[in-house]
Amino acid sequence: MQFKKENILIVDDDIHILELLQRHLQSWNFHSYKAVSVKEAVQILRDTKIDLLITDLKMPEIDGTELIKFVSEHYPALPKLVITGYPSVQDSLSAIKSGVVDYLTKPFTKEELSSAIEKSLGSKDISSKKPVSAKAIDQKGDAYGDIIGNSEKINEVIQIIERVKDNKATIFIKGESGTGKELVARAIHYQGKFSRAPFVAVNCGGIPENLLESELFGYTKGAFTGAENNREGFFQAANSGTIFLDEIGNASKAVQTRLLRVLQEKEVVKVGAQKADKIDVRIIAATNSDLKEMIKKDTFREDLYYRLTVVEIDVAPLRERKEDISLLVDKFLFKYGLEYKDRFVKISPEASAILQRYDWPGNIRELENVIQRAVIMCDRHIGVTDLPDTLKYNIDFSEDELLPLKEIEKRYIQKVLNATNNNKTKAADILGIDRKTIRQKLSD
């Protein structure tokens, strides 16, 4: 039987298994790519369009579960099939949770492999079906595009994205610095039907006020000193696609007036030009500023505000969705493990507990920085001592409450004990003292 020539990536550290799989796939007229490690597989995924991943779980250095996580995050539409010689209930559940379509135990027959591939590609007849599409896979679990999380707050954001991604309604994203507003904007664009069109991100706070207008809308030759040629702006570059205006609160009144015209008339006038150019672009704006307060101070146009906020998306700070922290930590551990040449490390339960307790004023950006530093500095294992002191000694008490140092110390020790379910050994490890010292300090 001759099947459709789809690209299948097979990953296993056993050369004999790879050769066996390749022979079977060639007999069915598939193109196959072989990798003996996760690192090699990731490189192939980045360079080649793959329609199905077949991977072993137990491999040296980096195991297959890490590859599955990577694929789920970066290639959510790619079907995944697991093969393993060491089956376990835990591995099976973990694989299914990560979006694996089927799970084969070695040794398997050619018929079993054929059936699993048919199931993974979403058809009963591989010869007549294309690979499963992104829309056929549930992306609302641990990852949606680059948005990581399964909290109620993140699911609310994803539900709105699903409603707006295929139209060009103007969208306003609000949230604190570091919450991932640009990731939301990119998900709206790349998860929708306009994903092949341009996506242009502009940080309005990062461009000098006197240049922002010409950078956004373009300019004509001679419009100002230094304008030696006609030049198109970011809006023209984003035509037919999406423009993301981050920190829109930094835009001057002149820029706000021009932006209002784009929204009302669907046209752009270059600086120095008399004629307007029609434009078809979806505008997504974002800020961590209070635009309503700016309207009261007459620094932001009220009519522009209502034009921008056709659809609003509120991205919650990390302290309001702490159940997503462990997923984000896994993402960053894998990201920097790859970036720093196989420095794949694990994090101790005690260090994880500290990450969960901290309120993250810098949100996801701060969390990523902490994990990046820890991956660099730790000795193959992130422990409490590898975390910044600001996390380890974060104590909650009122600003007006001035306490003796002994009382602050006692409160913090008790806080660590509560976090470890009164496990004095774990608490002592976190605090860097012995169990006897804990008892002494609490009794003082």
C-alpha cells in the first residue's frame, strides 16, 4: 500500500530501533528523519517541516518527555507518538497530558506501528488524509502559542483570543509590566487566519517622542531635516496584517490624532504628505498605564481610548495565577538548558516552594530572569542557595508595622515551616540552619 509522502521525525538513542522504524516508514512511502538525541531532534524541527514526531522516552542526558514539552510549546499542531521499552502508568498519563496521540510499548509489530501512525495523523486511511491541523488539537491546556498556563485567568484570555483571532477588530491589552502582553498579541495574530500576513511590534515608549510619528506613519522627502527620501512607516509595513502598539500611553497628542484617523478612516498620511494612503491593518494596543487617569489629566484622548478598546483583554499578574508558575519554570528550564549547551537541570522542591510564595512584582519577566541566572550558576541542580535573597527572605508585614529583628526572624521561620507542612528538615535546608537552631529561635 502506498501512503502520502509526509515527513516523520523519529527519535531514539538505539540505532537498531531507528533503522527498523525507517525501513517500515520507507515501505509506506513516508519521508523519515532520524535523531539519536533530543538536541539533534530540536535542530531538525527548526530546519524542516515535520508532520509527525515519533520519540522514545528513556534517553541519556535529555529524555523524551522534555522533547514532548518542547514540541507542545513550540509546535502545538504537531502530532506526537511515543514508543518506549519501559512503560509505566506515570509515563503514560504524563504523555497523554502533553498531547501525545498514542503510546506504543517495545517490541511492537509493524501492524501496531501502522495503526498508531494512522491514529496520530488523524485518519483511518493515511493515503488520503493530510496531517492533523492546529485547529484539530486542543491547545487550551498547558500551552497556546507561546502563552503558558492552565489557570482560570489564562483560560479566560485564551477564550477571548479564540473569539477575536479571525477578525480585525481593534484590541486593547492591559496588564502590569512583564505579564506577557506582547505574547497575547502574537497569539491573536499567529493563531488566526491572518497568520501569513505581517506582524509588526512597536514599543512606543522606546522611540523618542520626536521620532515616533514619522516611524509609525512614514514621511516624504524634505518633510524635515534629514528626510532625504520617501520612507514608509510601521503601519505600511504591517498592511494586511497586525500592528502591535506597546506602551500606547507614551504616544504624544499628535500621534494620537493621526492614530485616530487610521482607526476612523482606514488610511495613513505620511509626515509631510498631502495625500492619504488606504490601509488594511488590525491594531492591537497595550499599556501598563492607567489611560482613564490620563484622560482626566488631558494627556490621552478619550475618543481614541474608546476606539482602541473595542475588545479588552486583561492579562493578570503572576501573583494572581501562581498555579502557572511550575509550568513557566519548566519552560524556562528547557529554554536555557538548550541555550547554554545542554545545561538541563532540575529544581528542588524547596526552591519550587519559594518560587510559589513570592509575589513576583516583575511578573513573568522577573521569573524568567531568576531561572536563567539559576541555570547558569547552579551545579546541575537548582537549590535554595541558587535563588536571590529577595526571594528567600520575602516577609509580609504592614509598612507601618515596625518590629524587632527577632520577631521578623521568628515570623519568617514560621512561614517557611508552614510552607513545608512543618517539615523541619526541609525548613532547615531552606533557611540554611540546623533543626536545633529552628527550635531555639522559635522559643526565644
